[in-house]
Amino acid sequence: MTSKQLLPVYDKPLIYYPLSTLMLSGVTDICVVTTPEHSSAHQDLLGDGSQWGVRIKYAVQNEPLGIPDAFNCAAPNLDTSQPCFLILGDNFFYGVGLGREIFANIKEMFATCLGFEVANPEEYGVAKFDLTGKLIEILEKPSDPPSNVAVTGFYHFPVSVFHLVSDLKPSSRGELEISDLLNIYIRKNILELRTIERGTVWLDTGTPRSLINAGRYVEVIQERQGLMIGSPDEVAWRLGLIETSQLERNAMSVIGSDYGKNLLKLI
């Protein structure tokens, strides 16, 4: 079986979407954490990132020890004296409010997560607020959700995250839980929850149905507006990370696909 992140969402691999979101947020040093059996496939697809003007390294998570374990795996490839972003490989974002401004003006010691109102909060990590509206806890898939604000899979962490994760204890599932990590920051009063603007799309493509729905969404927008969604090639070009000549080379390398033809249309 192939990695879910390598499956197509309309005209491009799923992993292109979170990668584009990272790049739009100003990230140029990236570490992709994968399973041992899928590491080479990711490297074959993404390479070292130079075709997009970024640097991509790889780390292997030998066992499914939970999302926070990604920091343990990636630490040797990162400058742990600097804050960092974490985005899940199956999270899809599109719309207004994204880009560098979404994590602008972050306090140095603070962690930041993004909240999104959903109709089915019981399927996600959910924000709990007190009567004054202050965030007091993140509850993982509660049967009786205290709000309809789900926490998305896109975070910004200060340098303290590498130390805190090393001391994090596994849950009853035997995994490190992202909600437990966020709750540590809440107890220290250094977690900020920013609500994503209405009109911005967030999709968690963790199920076959949601993966299909994401593909349909991309198809509708791209066919209707003639715009590309989730293209690291276009993002790199528009941000000035690569020249037009590099974009053309990228397009020609996949010219047999609709994706490659759409890249040429940009030029």
C-alpha cells in the first residue's frame, strides 16, 4: 500500500497541499517525517526541495508513537534553537487569511494553534472555554463536545517544544497526544488559539470520503476559476523563490499531466 499523503487529490499528490501552506507561511527549511516503508517514495517525489527554492530533509518514525513524536524524529534535522511549524500531511487549507499573516505577531514563548468551527466536533480535538471565553483545555474527540471549535492540524511552537515533548508521557493508546502537548501550554498560559476566518477552507482528509471530497473541491475551484490550489511550484514562483525558467523546467518534467500543463499556463 502507498502512503496516504502520496495519493492524488484531483491533479496533484495530497502532500503538495500542506507543503504549499507551509511555504506560504514563510517556511523554507522543512523536515518530512514518514514511516520507514514510505520514506523513499516521498524522497523520490519531493527531492531536496531545490526545484522550489526550499530545503527538504527527511526523518523516519519507526513506530506510530503519536504526532508529537515527530519533533523527536525531526530534531536532528532542525535548528532546535528556533521556533517551528508543524502541519499534518493530510490537512488541507485554502482561502483568505492564510500566508505569513496567520501566525503574525506571535509572542516568543507562546505556542499557537488554529481553531475552526465544525458541525461534527466530536471527531476532533475540541477547544473548551470558560465563561469569559478563555481557552482552558483541548479535549480529544469528546462524546459531549464543550464547543464546536475544532483544533486544526497546523501549529506554531516555540523552542520549548523539543524539551516538552521529550518529557511527554504516552496516553492509554500508547501514543504521545497532541492535545496533551497543547494542554501543557494552556496550563502555562502560553497557548494562543487563533480562529480561522470564515470563508477559509480546512479539510482533514483522514478518511476515503473526505479525500474524495477534497478532490471534488479542488476540481470545482480550478475548473471554475482557472486557478491552481496547493501547487508548491506556483507558490515558489509567486514568492520569488524560483525564476520563471525553473518553473518551466518543473512543468516540463510532468508535461504529460494536467498539472504540468496548468503550470505552463501560468507562464
